[in-house]
Amino acid sequence: MNSDTLKGDWKKFKGKVKEQWGKLTDDELERLEGRGDQLAGAIQKRYGIAKEEAERQVKEFEKRCSSCDDSTVERSVP
């Protein structure tokens, strides 16, 4: 999923992100506004995990949610 796709589908993608990383607040998600490069940083901060781990989780999530048309995205994060 590229940055343009993410920005264009942010409302739909935001819901999937909230399902995956429920600790992220609505305010945090609004501030991201489709900037996927900042998503890993928000996850890192909220979950207290290493940068590399947050980036790995985001990449894995993007692979599973490449179109975000599917209503089911497997959760792999607590």
C-alpha cells in the first residue's frame, strides 16, 4: 500500500488501524491523516515497543490489508 492509496482511503484504513491497534486514540489517528510513515511512530509510542517492531507490525498489517476492501483483517497485536 503506497502513501497515495493510504491518503485516498484514510477513513476506511483508519477503521482497520483502530481494529488492529485499539490503544491508538481517535485524536492520534486524526493527526496521522494518511501519513503512513508516522503510523509506526504512533504505535511505538502508544504500545511502548521498539521502532523496528512497530515498523514490522505496520508492514505485516499493510500486506494483509493491501486493498482494505475485506472486512476481516486478522489481529496479531494485543
